[in-house]
Amino acid sequence: MFVVAILLRLPFTSRVLFAWDSVLYARAIEYFRVALAPLESRPHPPGYLFYVLAGRAGATLTGEVNSGLVLVSIVAGALTCAAGYAMAVRLAGPRVAAVTAALLVASPLLWEYSEVAYPYTVLALLAGAVGFALWEARRSGMLARVAASAAFGLASGFRQDLFVILGPLWLFAASKGGPRALAASTAAVAVASLAWLIPSGLASGGIDTYLQLSIAEAAGSGIGEGTTQYGRDLALTLIGIAAQLLLATPLLFVGAWAMVRGRHRELAPLLLLWTVPAVVLYVGIHIGSWPYTLSIAVPLSIVAGLGSEAMVVAAGRVARAAIAMGIGATVVTGGAYFLLADGQFTAHEIRVRDRSTAERVATIRERYRPTETVILAVPGYMLAVRYLPEYAAVLVPASGGAGVTALDIPTTATVAVLFDAELGLDSLVPAVRVALSDGDLRVVSVPPDRRLAVVNGALSFAPR
């Protein structure tokens, strides 16, 4: 499964940094120092030190930062597929394991994030592997629980949100032996966590400063404000889950029912503690984007595998082969969607992003002088900073309504290039459109007696 997943992913790797955070990780590989301000973040808190170090090792092997981070994503994604098979074999047998692994290999969401410079396949691998290790440790002796707790603390150096996602499962495992076992397991987590906490703090101005920055970042994520925010987070969570399984999503409901009513009832506590805390976190507090749901990729695939087994077992001898083929077809649709479709979670999306970034960078360099040009951006701001360092770049602030927000641009700038299609432009502002393969690049001439500003939510002119 590991080799198959690697071979399937190698042809579709991204060639440029994928998005804002990808740039922050690339900068951290060169020089690690946690900060909140975008131009100082290397990366943003809490820093994910071990992930950055893994990316540095990858960059050393490949000779380039983006390809090094992508290498980490590919290997972690392939290991997730292999580990999912191994875990499912032990928990539920080879039939469930075969479907589990196939779903992971073909998952459009896991496949896409195996191809780009983002840490979500690492999250999928560690949330799956450490969660399984904690469950196995609960059924073993205190030494196993201490070892699994130490692994939990170390894994959090890659993704600190594992503390929240796997915290209840860790407590369930560590508390089995009573207060003494819980104290030993807690000490193991704490000591192991020092391996990333101390160097992260020392590299970021001190441990106190590092913790303050991390707390500020967490507070900035915030608890959802009202039903609108909760509804948005719920929608992103459901999209993430559906993007992993596509047509196989109904197998989750069959698997949950079969687990409660069938012979795998003993797995219910594990699978609940493995999935529910993450869903509560994402819906009730913060998700950010759908790839966060890859933290539950392994248990979701196992539940779907349980559902497929239950359907095959319940069928008569004649219908069994047809049902098995139907399940196989639903699994294959995930991979086919990634390879052939042109929407989100596809190889096409990766190609378009690569081409769009490369074309925008090349066009700006060919047509506009750095001393006379300012680049305006929102989601593409860090990409502009990374790939066009000789140009002045301005992050356009979000406008909550009426009012004028002046932009701080160089006085020598006579041309403003809108790097992102998401930027709104007042209809009264004349813009030249430069045709590219994927959308237009909009360019605005700035009169000497005017300045650029965000007026009522759109870019416009204001008097100097």
C-alpha cells in the first residue's frame, strides 16, 4: 500500500508553494522563529517545529524548499494508507483492512494534500498512528501506556492540535491503571513535549514569549460567534469528510450501525474517542479549512470498511459478489474524481494553481518595473512576497462595511497590480486586464494626485 500510494502520487506533485502557510513553512525551513506578523512569521505559532525540521530534511534531499515539503507530504500520505491497513487488520480483520486502505489511497482530499506543501497528511498519519497506539496501550501494561504517552508528546511537536484531538483518547488510555499510572503517563507526555517546546521557545525569544504567542494565535482562532460561524464551521467539516469518501460516504452510517449492533461492538469506544473530539473542535471552535478533517481520515475509513463488510456479510450468496463490486466501484470513484475532474480536490486544481502563480509572477516581472509597481493581494500576499521579493507588496485589509481605509503604498508607485481575483475593484476605477491562462491580471494606473484605498469594501481612489 505504501509503494502503490507513492507511485500514484509522484506524477502530480505541485511545482510552487501552494498557499499562504506554505510560504511560512518554507521561510521557517530557512530560519525558524515564531511570530504573529505575516512578514515575521517563520512560521505562525505554535510553529510545528518537528514538521519544519522534516521539511528541512526533505529540502536537503531534493535541493529545493517546496519539493522538500512536498516530499514530506507524499511520504506521510503514503504511510497513512499503509498504517490504515495495518491498524484495520488488527482491529477488524483483512476484509475491513482492504477497504480501509483502498479508501485512503483513493481519497481525493488525502491525495490532494499529499501533493502540496502543507502538513495535513502528517496530521492524518500521526492522529491515526498515535490514536491506535494509545488504544493498544490501554489493553497492555503501564509501561506500554507510558511509552504511548511519550509518543503522544513527541508527535505533538509536529502538530500541537493533537493535544486536543487525541486528548480524550489519551486520558481514556492513561487512566486505566489508576492515579499512579495516570501520573506516570502525564509525566511522559510532559517530558517528551520538552523536546519541541524548549527549542521552539529558545528560537522565538524565550519560552514565555513563545507561549504567549501561541496563546494569542489560539485566541485569534476564536470560538465561533453565533450561529453563522458555527454553520460555516459545520459546513467545512462536512465538506472535508465528504471529500475524503465521496460516494462511499454512506458506508459511514452503515458501519456505525453495524458496529453498535454487530460483532465489532468493542470498537465503539475507540472510534468515538478517535473522531468526536476533532469534530467538536472543528464545529464548535475552529476549523479554518477542510483538510483539518484529515485528522480523522483513518478512523473514518475504518468505519466505512466496517460498513462494507456488514453489507457483504448480510447479503445472500448470489448478491454478495454484486454488492462487493458495487462497493469497489464507489471506492474507485474517489481516485477517478481526483484524476479526471476539474473541481476542488483534484490534480487539475493543483496544475491550475501552479500555472496561475508562475504566470502571474512571470508577467509582472516582464511588464512592470519594481521601482514603479506595487502588488496588492489578499490570499496571495505571501506568495507575492516570496516569488517577487524585489517588488513592494501590500496586504489589502478586509473592510467590514462603509468607510475609507488608505493603503500604505510607496510614493514612487504609479502602477498597482491586483495579484488575486478575490480583490474587489470599484467599477469607476479603470483597470487594464492582462489575459492569462487562468483568469486575468488586473492593473491600475495610480494618478499622482490620488491614493489607493479600500472604500466601502472595494479598492478605489481617495484624495492624497
